[in-house]
Amino acid sequence: MPADYLEQARQQSEEDAQAALKDFKETAACNGVNFESRMVQMAGGGAADPFIAQCRLSDLIVMGQYDPQRRDAIGEVLIEAALFDSGVPVMIVPYAGKSKFSAEHVMIAWDGSATAVHAIRLSLSLLQLADKISVVMVDRCQKQDGEPGAEVATYLSRHGFKVNVEMIASPDTSVSDALRNFVSDNGVDMVVMGGYGHSRMREFVLGGATYGMLKSMTVPMVMAH
């Protein structure tokens, strides 16, 4: 790319970052929140290493959803890098939907996987904000031993949480569609789920349900890998 184009893009990115920092400082100050702000210069080619280095010693990463209509490639890269390489739970806030945060009704997307367990374990403090917790499983016509969802309900009960276990019908389209329908039909305020993906030539590739939820989410999602 021409050098002048790259420099113009860099200047625009820095202006956007400064504007975001200004908004953050004002919001934090208005709410009496202690804060520290840093601006990270991305490495050449959009490598996320400098960003991830800042994230690793955090309890929670809060990021905005990338807008698929804008084809925000950098936003997508940063979310994937935070999810798969930071070791920290990531809360992703939708670009459309409710403007005020609430965690009164939390949905846990449960498939029995290690990533789902990890997401729950890292979200225990956030679950304390909930008045209602729904453990939701999508019936994919797979044979399961025992009562589906009973073990995770027992695990959560040991931490003082009372949960409802819901099995929803196998979708005609996708698992993410079934989960999003449950969110909209049941007034869910926040979703907790494991982030699935795999690495191909050192490039992260999101799994189907993870990508589907991120693409069309309407409430904040807490994800971990």
C-alpha cells in the first residue's frame, strides 16, 4: 500500500483511539471509578501481541462487537486474539441492543465441553449479579448418559446458585440461531458460553456456534476458551 495511505490510516486510528479514551475517562470519572488508561500501538500487519500483553493481567476484558456491515477486520482480529490467547474471560458488548447493562437473567450455553466449563468457572463472580440463571442446552439428538445438565446444575448449586435447566429443540438452521431465539424469547440480559475455535497456520478460526453468536448478538456475552 502507498506510504501516504498507511500514514493517513494510522493518524485516523490514533484520533479514534484518543476520542475513545476521552469518552472512557469522562464515564469513569462520572461514576467514581478508579482507572488507568493506555493506548497501544499495533504492530505491523495488525499483529495483536502488544494488545494481548496488556490484557493478560486483567480479570475481565470488555470489548465492543465488530460490526459485520462495516467489515471491521481489526475488531474481529482483536476479539479472536483476546478470546484464544489471553487466558482471560472476554465480555463482548453488542453494537446494537440494550444501552444499559444488566445481568438479572443470565443464560449459560452448555454443551459439556471443557471450554464451556472454563467459561462458567471464570464467570462465577459475574453470576452473583443474576436473579435468574438458565442453563440452556440444544438438543442435537445425541445420546447422553444420565440427566442432561444435572452435573453443571449441581456444580453451580455448590457455589450457591439456583439454576433452571432448559433443553431446547434441535434447530432447523444452526445452534446459534436456537440460542439467540431463547435470548429474545426469555428476556435474557447476558450470555455465558465457551468460545470454540482452532488454529490454522497460526491464524484463529472461530467455530460455527461461536461465530454465529458473535455475528448477531443482541446482549452482552461473556466468553472464554
